[in-house]
Amino acid sequence: MEQKQEDAGKPVKENEQQFNLSDTLSVLTKNDVIVYPLLILPVAIMEQNSIKLIDDALAGSKIIFIGFTKNQDLNAVKKENIEPFGVAANIMKMLRFPDGSIRILIQGIKRAKIEEFIESDKPYPVAKVKYIEETETRGLREEALTRNLKESFRQYIKLSQQFPDEIFQILDNIEDGWKLADFVASNLPIDIDLRYEILSTKNAVKRMDRVSEIMQKEISILELGQKIKSKVTNEINEDQKKFFLREQLRAIKKELGEEDPKDKEIKEIKEKSEKKNLPPYAKEVMDREIEKLEMMNPMMPDYNVSRSYIDWILDLPWSFRSTDSLDIKRAEKILNEDHYDLEKVKKRILEYLAVRKLKNDSKGPILCFVGPPGVGKTSLGKSIARALGRSFVRISLGGMHDEAEIRGHRRTYVGALPGRILQEIKKAKTSNPVFMLDEIDKIGSDFRGDPASALLEVLDPQQNDTFQDHYLDIPYDLSQVMFITTANILYTIPPALLDRMEVISLPGYTIDEKMFIAKKYLIPRQIEENGLTIKNIQFSDDGLKELIDGYTREAGVRNLERTVGDVCRKVSRDVAENKKISLNVTKQKIASLLGKRKFLSDKAEKKADIGIATGMAWTPNGGEILFVEAIKMPG
């Protein structure tokens, strides 16, 4: 902190006579500040014992002894750890702050030495002190030292360019050599131990000699800095200039014992890398990137690119795998709770669990659920993840045209990122999630590449243990991932891709199956979502069958659930208007609730007509009959 010279030109005796100096003083111990005689300095105090000392001093003579200790914890300073030399000082002002700490403005009066500590009931030390008289001889040596020190300090001020212009006037008013030595020492950037050495030097001539020696060293450092600066000024551009300044700041912080942010960041990266348990080939790349990062200036664009790359390596779950729940009975129960029928799919999942139970290192299957919309392909993937006790991630491939969506961009591109595969693996935080690739039959291709071709490696059990993302450029093991793809049709999927997947068909539901699904899943869910209870609304079998056959002709149950929700919302409105209602949805009430029937079923004639044949047709939405009329044509 900058100290101020107080009446530096006045004789010492006049300054001392302003105060009533006692031989017994309370001792304020500090480890970060040295106060010199005649100088004014602000001091922060946070320790309760020291705050009590200041309060007592302000109530009395305001004179205290400022001592020095090398102990870092000021609350646990013992008397034997307090250095003997210090300064008797006057408390000029005090300010209290909301956090309980105080700031005082003190003025050094006279050097003193602790003779002995006095036992007292105070929470702070009290000592008997002996004052050190300053010699004021004005011989030729003293005069020469004084002039030389003044001139050196003027040179230092000009080189440092950190002092106000008023300091020259203060310097000219100082006549005594010991005052000059204290004033110069207080304004030099020297460590606390060196400041105490100057304070404890009783002989003024020796003190001036020591300060002159320190001054010459500081001037040499500044001159060297000026030479370096002038030498490279014309050779460096703006970025190099910032690098030079940061290196200077880094050196200064190192001298002050402060950790450089870049060094701290690299240290944290190394610690994370050691804890991550990376594969050997990934560890080699990581070490190389860290070494390159250490040599970079944080202001360079490549620094952030390299930093992001390291973060991606550290964030991926290389060796972490969630433990599979291998209880087959439990898994079967979960699958049955979430979905009705779909026995083929459930059987395949339970077979996989059985194999995992017998052979722990088996690779994950690659399944393809094919079926019309609304039969539960996507929700089935979530149910499988819950049954296995794994994380579930999903990406939609519908309309995807860019190969980089799968494999990522190379790091040479601005804003490059890994592909969606590794992005979702990162979100899953485990290397063996259930990974759903939705709408694989709707994937596209254009001049940016063919995503379907990129999926060949992802969905091949013989290759995906060394999956190579363009951004990461390190093999990543996808063999433990359970990939599930979904599609509505198969003929749009490339044959090579289709060959890599185990296709499981999910046909549409019959009316009876839809009724069971509606009763067990859809109706309870819609009643709850619309704020109703079973006392407010119920569906009869004939009403539910009419709703399925006449209003929601589809293979799945998505529109069925939407239509059930439509009926529930009408009841919710009546309940919200404080109407007491308990509706039983029958076949006769469906038309009043939903309007006219949307779909009409054709019926075959009881007897055959000439020229008309009755045929049958299959669609994903169910079966239909066709009337084929034969007409004789000339030919």
C-alpha cells in the first residue's frame, strides 16, 4: 500500500512532543504490513481481539505498538512469534464495516523495541517497549548518501511511471537521511521481510546504505524491462503484444505467490485426465493435446479449439457402464406393465437378458422395429431401457441429409462438433445406453453426404467397437450400446443397412386389442391428464367399440387416445362449471359427443350377384372387403 509522508521536513522532537508516548503499549500484530515513522497508512483489521484493542486504544491515548509476525493465522499468534522491532503509532481514524471488520488510518510516530510482555487480563498482548532514538548527524558521508538516494529515487520514479507528480515536491522537502530511507523503502515494491529488515536497522547510515542497494537493484530491473520493451516494440503485432503483457503478468503473479489462471486450468485438466481412466490410445492423444495447450497463449484462437476438444474427450464415458438389471422376471413384469401384446419383441429382449446373464461381455443387439404409426415403437424403446436399468437416448433421423450429423465435422472447421451419436452418448453419461434411432426409413442424402452410409459402421457389431468420429478422431467403442431403430416401411432402407439389423415387425392392433389397450392404458391416462376421476366418466364396451370402429380407423392407437381425450375434455368443462356429472359413454351417446360417424364399414351381400365378386384386402390399418364388378367388353 502507498504510504504518505507526514510533515517530513519537521524535526523529530516536534513530532514526538505532539503525543504522550508511554513505555507500556498494546501490541497490534500484522503479517502483511510494515509501518514506518512519520508515514500514514490504512490498515484492515478482521480479528476480534485486534478490534477490541483498537476500541480500547480509541478510548484512551490512541497510541499502540504495531508489531510484525510471520505467522499466517493472526488469531493464533503467540508472543514468542512476534518480532521485537516495531513502531509506536497513532490511530487517526476508524471505520466499521457491515461484515464486522474495521479499517483504521494510522500514523507512525517512532521506532521502538519490545523489552518484555506484561501479563494482563486483556485478550491482546501488552508489552513494555523501549524507543529508539534517531541520530541526526550531518557529516559528509550522510550528506552524500542522502543526495545519492534522492537522485536514485527520482530515476526510479521516471522509469516506473507509477507515481503522481506531487511526489517530487515531497522528496525535495525531506532533509534528514533516516526520514528519506523510510520514505523510499515504503514506496518500493519489496517483500514484507525486506521491509522489516529496514525497520529493524537502528543505525540510520546502515539503513540508507541498505535502501540504496535495494534501489539500484530495482532500477536495474526497470532498465532491463525498458530495453526488452524497446527492442521488440517494432517487431510484435497486437496479439504478440498481449502475449508479452500476459507473460509479464504471469511472472508478477508468480513472484506474489498467486497461481496463474492458465496454470490452474491445465492442472485441473491433468487431474481429471488421471481420474478418467482413458484407454491407452485416448490417453496418448490427451497428453499430446495438454502439452500443446501449455505452449499456447490463451488469447490465440487455437487455444479455445484445443480446450473444447480436451473437454469432449474428458466428458465422454469411456469406461463407465451402468450395471444391467438381469432379473428376467422383473424385466418381463415391466414390459407387460407398459405394453400390451408385442410378444415377439418382449421375447427377444428377455432372450438378450438371459444371454447377458450367462455371458457378461456379449455385444448389444441391433434391433429394427417396423410397423405402422402409433403401435408403440418409440415408447417400447423407453420401456426396454427401464427394464434393463439403462439410460435412454433418442435421435430422429427423419429428413437428415448431412453425413456430419452422424460422424461430426473435422476440427479444421469453425464451430466443429462431434456427431449426434457421441453427443447423445455424452448426455447419457454411460457407454452402454439404449440408443433409439427413430424414423430410419426417412433418412435422406444429398451433396453433403449420405447419412445412411455413415450408419453402416455404427450398426455393424463387427465394426462399431472402433467407431471413428471425424471430430474426435479417436476410436470409440459402441459395442455395448443397444441400438434400436424404428421404421414404418422397409423398402426405403438401403439393403446394406437393413442387412445389419434384426427386423421385428409390429403389426397393427385388432379391435379387441385396441379395446384392451384403451381400458388398461389410454382411458386411465386421459382421465388423469384432464383432471377427472372414474366417478366423472366411464366407457362402456359398446361405446368404446363404436369409438374405435367409427371414429379412429388406424393400425395404432394414437388417434384413439386423442379421441378419448376429446371426450374427456367435454366432461372436464362441465365439471369446471360446477355441474355434477357422471357420464357413461355408450354407443348411443358417441354421436352427440363426437358428431357423425367418420368411417362406414361395407358389408358383403347375402347372395352373390351376377357380375360382382367379393374380395378381401389387407392394409396397415386393418382388413377390408372389396366389390369387384366384371363387365363384358368387346375385344
